[in-house]
Amino acid sequence: MNDNSILIEKKDGVLWMTINRPEKLNALNSAVLDALKYCIADLQADNHIKGAILTGSGEKAFVAGADISGFLKGDRNQGQGFAEIGQALFSSIENSTKPIIAAVNGFALGGGCELAMSCHFRIASENAKFGQPEINLGIIPGYGGTQRLPRLVGKGKAFELMMTGENIDANEAYRIGLVNQLCKQEDLLSIAESKMKTIISKSSIALAQLIEATNASDADPEKGMITEAVCFGKSFASDDMVEGVTAFLEKRKPKFN
């Protein structure tokens, strides 16, 4: 259950998730991870909710990283287990059948950058900063950063960011393709909401199949093509397809369920 580590609001078919540890720059700890797991399960179970927006409390940080205060007490097995828990959670975000947008409002470092990358795409305020600084602590990204960052920005740039541990500003993140859109801090949430409203006006069946097919290519491009054909078949056989094509032929906007 949620303990206010994440503030939750459901409005107009959208689940708003706000990580709520501003005094710690919204750093990830076990309570936040547990609350986020609950939120994602709720997102999938609630038929009235069509998509989600994830952000951080305050203007300084989306998520400034993991809470490393307990790292010195762990051993190799605990470290691996810690990574596996985060990987499973972030994969559930990436593979959510409902779209999830990251609205990045400040620092998105380490686990915070990995969390943003697990969302389907990212909108950032002009004061946002991104980075994978784990190398400065003598470790590597453990929540999928070594896998998702190269896919988003290319292998060479990903190696540069992870090997130097340097942060980049919002403009550079946008230039290299890590961020989809930049905006002023005060406009961030309204722009994310507007984008989500556009998305959830589409067929929920088609969106789910689109996510599955697109993600399938990450591990194996050939498997991705097969998955795409299967998912196309599922959407092709849906009532939403009938409504969408009929609306197009009748020159009107479709009304999806």
C-alpha cells in the first residue's frame, strides 16, 4: 500500500503519480519502490484509467537517484538482489499496456534517469538535468540503465555518459534524443496532461498492441517483426478497428471505448 511516498490522483482517465520525498530530492528507497509497484498494479487493474503521468514533488528533482545510505552494509548478493528488484519494477513500467509519460522537473540522476527511461517517453522542464553518475561511486547503473540508455541515445554516447559520470542539461538531453520535448517549468504538467489526453483518445487496444510490438524488437529484431504481425492481427480484429476505419470513411472523429 502507498504511505504517501507517492502522491496519487486519478483525473479524467489519467493516473498522476508524484514521488514525494522533496527533502531527499525524491531519492528512491524501498518505500518509494513499493509504492510505485502498487501504483503500476493499480494502473493496470483500473479500467477507468487509460494512462499515467509520473513526476516528482517540488521543482528541484524528478528523482535525484537511489538512497545510497545503506549501500555500505550490503554484500554482492544483496547488491544483485537490489538491482533485480528495481529491474523488475522498471520493466513493468516499460511494458505497461497503458502509456506512461515521465514529466521530468529537475534532477533525473542514476536511478531517476533509469526510471524516466523506463517510461514510454519523456517531457522535461528547461531546468532538468540527466545523468548516470554511478561510476563515481565505484558501481554501475543497476536498474536497466546500461540497456535502455544505448537504445535511446546510441552506444557511443551512452558509454560516454556512463563512463564519465557527467550530468547533462535539458538541452543536451533533448539534442541526443533522451528527451522528447522541452518546456518551461510552469508549463510542464499542463503539457504532459495535454499530450496524454491526445494519446488516451486513441484506441486502448491499439495502444497496448503498439507497446508490445515496439518493445519486442529490443531483444531480437526478428522476433519484433513476428510480434508486430501478431499484434497487428489482434488490433485488426477489434471493435476499435471497425470504429476507427468507419469514422475515417465517414470523415468524423472516432469514438473509442
